[in-house]
Amino acid sequence: MTYRDLLPRESLLWIFAAQLAVLLPHFARLPLWIVAGWIAAVYWRAEVSRGRRPLPGRAFKLVAVAGVLAGLVLSYRQWFALEPMVALLAVSFTLKNLELVTRRDAFLSLLLAYFVAATLFVFEQGIPHAVYGTLAVLVVTAALAAQPGGPSARPRRALGLASRLLAQSVPLMLLLFLVMPRLGPLWAVPQDSASASTGVSDSMSPGDFARLSQSDEPALRITFDGPVPPPDQRYWRGLVYSDFDGRRWTQGFGVDPREGGRVTWRDSERALPEVGPRYRYQVIQEPTHNRWLFAMARPHSETGGVGETADDRLVRSEPVYSRLAYDVHSWPRDSLPGEPALSEFERRRNLQLPPVGNPRARAWASRLRERGLSPGEISAEILGFFNESFTYTLEPPRLGRDSVDAFLFDTRRGFCEHFAGSYVFMMRAAGVPARVVAGYQGGEWVEGEQYLLVRQYDAHAWAEIWSAGRGWHRIDPTGAVSPERIRDGLQRAAADEFMREALLPVHRIPLLNRLRLQWDMINYRWYRTVISFDSERQQDLLRDLLGEISAPRLALLVGLPAAMALLGIWGWLWLAGRGRPLPPAERLYKRFCRRLARSGIERESGEAPRDFAKRVARERPRLGPMAASITTAYERAAYADDPAAMKQLRRLLRGFWPLVRRG
């Protein structure tokens, strides 16, 4: 290893800056010990560069690798998933600092930095993350440009060169984006099952939906091909709860596809009418880390990997780890043929109640059943009771052990889950099959882009009951207490309590609310234009550009812009070379080469100065020592920006010309 192979200190600082730039977005999701390990490795390597510590030995490295593997095993439950693989890449990136000695080590570390920068888009594909990822790549490229050290490591020079290189790559990037075959995205790799999910959960207990009402994060964006359903029909079903243990509602065994629930996939037949009233729309769903999707009643989707369940929902074959777009057709239930009779198993499932608990509610339901009322009349009695003396609130009081009794006869203040859960309990106790449905209701119409924006605070729970001849039909007990919640949304129904805990009440400031909608529209365009640019949209765009997709036309589409770009770069370099004066050291060295060429020793194209000096020593031994001294002075003047070397170069050249003349 020579001195020239070692890393200059300023180049080492650039490497640390590049590492920080690409690792910073991952600090929030990486285990704390990995972040602390990177800081410790950087500190150790900085101390080595100051001469205060030695590089770690082989035994220490083996212990560090063993400790890292043990830490990864303990930190992640599922090894062959996305998060542990990214963590392994970050750890490898960190450990490389312990042997960062030569320029080759720096080159490998910075190449690894490009991969770490790309992993940011595994988790997030929004506009801010795209901007940050571009800046991180700029810093890594600048670190590469700064590796020679000296003037090359100056921030303005390194960042300027990196900016020019990235700018020159933009046309090629756009061309490849348009014509390269669209493969499955990297973020389709399974992620760790321990990752937290967002939005509606697979269970419901009092207070769950009230907590969601404090979040204004987007959940769904829906565009319609044709008529838009009125506000009181915008129910986006996601889950059906059929099991009740006295306090918590869950899906129950045999409903979730992971537990044996039946799913009808796209390639199977389903008895749905080809014509008639229906809604056609596309849903863009935010990541939930769960498999359930959201759609209106009676949904059918032709999107790959999306299927329909027996209880009238959509599910995906894989969890939704990133934004997902899927097309849906929904038929109003009243327009479909009569429902088949409810099976005995489904009847028992949707009449299930715990053997004990909530005695007052059970007694009231028994009285309703003994009066011989029909399911519709029983429902009307319960809804009328809700309408008389109940309050819709985002801050319901805590309920005791018999939660249904406490809500119906004591507190009488609740959110949607209180009304839906107690209603279904009463209907079941009265002998009517019923179930709780969870999802979202309503949404905000964005006029600029013509789509419906559904936020987390639109989360809602309602009920469905079964009646002969009609089948399952929706009953929303919340509408009996607060009809404005269904008609105008949560913000109007609970204006005094809505988003009370928010640090900045955006919804109360018209200007900020408009800016928020504008930002959401920009994100919506970004997703539809860039993120969801799949093979089908690529084929449509190429047909619009070429008319017919063929090999010659594709070659012309790729080759012509590439040739024009190369010609433009060559012309720019040629003009820049002609118009820019040479540095003094370069100008003196070129005079030295021209004088030797006139005496018969011509420097070859691409020949390094030191190699040229060695050849001069072989062909003209008397000129060899002076040529070597001139070359050393030139390198120090040109690359180290040494004024003393510049003076020495001029002095050596003045003494060299007489030697050349004497031959």
C-alpha cells in the first residue's frame, strides 16, 4: 500500500457526511443500538485519523460481527422480511467504517451508500422523500468526487461536479423510466409482521374509533367513472365483526382469510349483473400493513391479487405495505336478485352472545321479542330509543364491566362504536341475526382533481341485520342520534370537540385548509403520474407516442434522444475546453511536453505524467532526473495547490531548456 492509496482526512469527512445523509431517514425505524453503533464506529475512525487510536484488530471485528448478528435476531421476529434486510444493510454500512483505510475501501463504502439511499423508497414514495433521496444521492456523488482530496474536496467544487453529473443523467433517467419494462416494485417484498398497522383495526371495543377521530391523515382517495354516490351512501366497508366476548368485537374464526375464510378471486365466476345501476371507481389506499381493502357494498374488482369474501368485502393476497390502487364495481343491494337463505352456521354466528353479562339489555330485548315484533319493528324501537335521549360525542365516558348496560341505561353518551355495538347486541338478544361493520363513511370532495378524500377521522362503525326476502341490509344507529354525521361529516357533527388536541387547528383556518387540500392534490397527481406508472400505463403511453409498439420504433425512440444527448455533452465539453484558460501549472507542463516532443520524445495520448517521466528516463537517461523533478513539482502545484511547488516548477523549467538544447 502506497501513501497515495491512503484516504485524505477531508475525503473521510465527506464519507461520514454521505453516510449520515442516507442513514438519517432510517434512524426512526432502526433499532437504537444500530444508530449508536454507527456513531461509535464514526467516532473510532475519526480518532484513528488523528492518530489517537489504532484500527481494530481481527478478533475485535469477529466479535463485532457476532454481536451484530445476535442483535438482529433479537430485534426482529421475522428474519426473511424487508425491515431486517434493510437493517442488515445499514449494519454492513456501519461496520465498513472499522476498515476504512484505502481509496478502494472508500469507493466500496460509497457504492453501498447508493443502495442504502434507494431503500428509503422501500418505505416511502412521497414527494418530500423523493426530494430528500435526490439530495442524499447528490451528497454521495459529491463524496465520490472529493476522494482525490485537496481542492477536489472543497464543498463548492465537489457539490458542483456532482450537480453537473446528476443533471446530465436526467434525460437518460426519464428515457429509461418510459421504456424500461415495468417490474414489480422492491417495496412489494414482505415486511416485518410486527410492524404497526394504521387505521381501522381487526377488532373493536369502546373508544377505538374515538381515538381515530383525532387523526387527519389520509386513508383513501377515490375517483369515480360516472355518477358519484350521495353522502348518505358513501359507506366504505373494510371489516365485519361477528364475534363478541362481552366487551370486544372481532371477526371470529372462518371470516378472516388467514383463518380459513372463503375468498372469491378474479378468475372465478360470480353471479353479478352485466348491466344495471352500479358505481365504477378507483380507490387509492394508504398503507395499512393489513390485507383488507375498502369498498362499497357488493364490490367486484378486476385488479390482480384482489378478491371478494363471503361477507361482502374486498381483501388482497398480500398486506398493503405501500399505496395501492385498485378498481371496483359496486352494485346497490336493492338492484340485485334476492339473497339466498341464511345458512344455519351463519345464523348461529350472527346470533352469538356471551352466556352472561348485560342483564338489563337482555331483559329489554326479551320483552321486544315476546311482543312478536318483526325485525324491522324491533330495529325501529331501538333506534327510537337512541333518538330520544342519547348524545353523540368524541369524548365518551368509560364503561364498566357490563359495557352495553352501562351505555344504554347509565351514560347514554357515545361514539359510533358504542351505538353500533349496543344495537347489534340488542338485535341478537331479540333473535335477529346482526353484525357490526367497520370502515369509513363520507369523505371530502376535492373539486380541483375531482376525487373524494377520506381521512382517518372518517372511520366509522355501523350495523347490518338480516331479514327474510331482503337479506343483509345496512342500519346506521349513529344516524338516529346525529344525522348530520352521515350527511355533513364528523367535522360538522362534533364541531366543538373535533381535533381539539391538534397542535395547529388547520380545519378552523380557511387559508391553511385550502393549502392542505392543494398539497393533497399535488400528492395525488404525483402518485397517479409517477408511483402508479405500471406496465399497462406504460403500454398506453408508448402507443400514444409511437402508434404501434415495434422494435424499430422503440430503437428510434431510445437511440435518437441518446445520440442527441451525447452530441450535446460533447459540444459543451468542447466549447468549455476552448473558452476556459488553462491553470498556470497545466500551461507550464504542456510547454514542457511540447519542448520534449520537438526533441523527439512525444507524450502519448492518455499517458500519465509520472509514466511519461519514466519513459523520458529510459530514452534519455541524462534528462531523466530533471524530468522526474519537474513532474513531482507539477503534481504538487496542480493537485495540492502548493505555491512553493509552483515557484519550483518555474525554476526547474528554466534550467531544463538548456539541457534539451544540448541534446
